[in-house]
Amino acid sequence: MEPYVPQALPPPNLDLARIIRKVGPANAALARYDGLLQSVINPSVMLSPLTNREAVLSSKIEGTQATVDEVLEYEAGIDFTGEKASDIQEIVNYRKALVLASEFLADRPVTLSLIRQMHAVLMDSVRGADKTPGEFRADQNWIGAPGCAIEQATYVPPSPLQLLDHLQAWEAYLSMDDFDVLVQTAVVHAQFELIHPFKDGNGRIGRLLIPLFLFQKRALTNPMFYLSEYLETNRDLYYARLRDISQTGDWNGWIEFFLDAVVEQARGNTARVRAILTLYDHMKRRITELTHSQHAISVLDTLFDRPIFQASEFVERSGIPKQTAQPILRKLREAGILHPLREHRGQQSAVLAFRDLLNCAEGRDVL
């Protein structure tokens, strides 16, 4: 199989009459979601469960097997070993790469340099760390069954000899204004995946680009629109639509799939954000009534930012004096708001979980 040669962007011969039917509903769904985001005070704290969930689901598409709860338990000091520990570290790295890029994009556009930085963070100390993190590949790679030769590959990305030319053309397209921002986002993601510029981690970087590019184009006021839930649920169709571009040049089918994903994911994300906001308001009243403390909001924000935590770490992150924080945590445990995952023992701090938020973020019933 010969290496794929990407088409020039924007894609030629799009069936605009076919695509335009889906453009309106997708943009309306995204705008409603973004309107809700704008009403959230301190979204990076209140909606951190969504970021954790995205990191888990995007990594799951690539085969990792870890849950949001396990990632948070790991960060709270609960030990995991073997494959599970490796999976968790990949998810933690994904989240770090997203945070890094979000901060970068506050006053700069997406660039190839940023993407290399994101990749270095993503691949740091995990499987694939030996595959030149932060560097575009200098070798021919291919996709297929494990261990297959290039002749049996299902897809062969562009030759490394032309790789930089394709990436620079792709980067130039990022700075253009195409006829619709969501259609352009679909093209940006797909072309990146087809170029496949890294030895490993291409899928995760490509999915990170979706909210980042929408944020750069000001279609989002905060880069917190995540598609991985839909893409993971429809994984076979996701890959098939990307493959159709390389095999038959079918950009129309891919763009339609992507716009459908935006509509469905915007609905799901909107419902999840509303549930989190409702829980926040409920807990604000409840914690205030339970503690009668001037620190009630600080307590709540600290729980939302990291719903599984060490009791000793809570004092540092909340900024509440230890002699005040400990009685508050005790009251929250007695009220069933916090649940112990590990009790205090010797030098080992207790690990507590705010289960209502974990359940809410995962769409589980809140007890």
C-alpha cells in the first residue's frame, strides 16, 4: 500500500447542499452549550469533572482501562500497580496537555510548536515514551493488525519526506476562516489524523484539538467542549468515516458524522453541566447549614476541584486553617457528604470521596 497523499485544504468538491442541513442544528446546539458555560463562575473548578471524564474517554478509545474514580484515587495517593498504573498516568498526562494548551491559547493560536509541546507532555513517562515525544516522526508508519507488515496495513500515512510540507499546509488552514467553523473543525481533526505526524498519540492529540480550535475561533468562550464520549460510543463508525476520506475522498460523510456528533454531545454535555450546577447550588446551601462557617464556599470549591482527596491535602488546597478544616470535614463525613476510601493510620492521611459529584459527572444517580 502506498503512503496517503492528503488533499489540499479546504477539501474540494464538498456537497454544500448536503452538509448545510446539518450545519445549522450543530451550531445552534454548540451555542446553547456555550451560553450555559458562560453562566458558570470559575468553570475550570466547577467543571473539572468534565475534563477528567474527557481524559478518560479519549484515552479509552486508544485502549486504556481506567475510570475517573481510579484516576482521582491515584492522585490522592492510593496505590495502583502494573497496567492500571500505566493507564492512569496516560490519562493524567492527557489532562496536563489540555491545561497546557488552554493556557497557551489565551493569547496565541494553535501552532505546530504547541502541538509538539502537547505531545511531549502526553507521552512523558508512559508507553510510547520511547517514540520521540514532542518530535514529528522521521520514519514511515502504518496502521493495521498488531505486527502486520506495511503490505497488510489498513492505512499508510504520508511519507516522512513530505510530512512537514503537509503539516505546514494544515497549520496555514488553521489560520483561515472557512465557510463554517464546525465544518472547519471537522476538517482540522480529520486531516491531522490522516497526516498522523507522531509515532504514537495521534488520536489523543487530534481529539484535544477539537475544543482548542473552537476556542481559538471564539466559537467557545472556554475550551471545554469534549467529543470523546460520542466518538468512543461510535468508535467503529468514527474510524470508518476517517478511512473513507483516505480511500474514496469522502469528506462529506465524515463532516456529516462530525456534525451529528456535535449535536448529540452538546445535548449530553449540557445536561451534565446543568446537573453539576444544580448539585453545586444544593451543596452550597447544605454545607452552609451544616458548618455555619465563613469558609463554606471555599470548602465547596475545593471539593468540586478534586472530589477524591487526602484530608491533609484539603487544608493546603482550600487555604482553610487546619484547626478549622478538620471539624468541617468531620461534619461532612457525619452528614454522609464525604465517604472514607482510606482511614487515617500513622503517617498516612485519610482519603475521602465526594461521591455525589462523581455520580453526577458520570450520569449516575446522585444518592
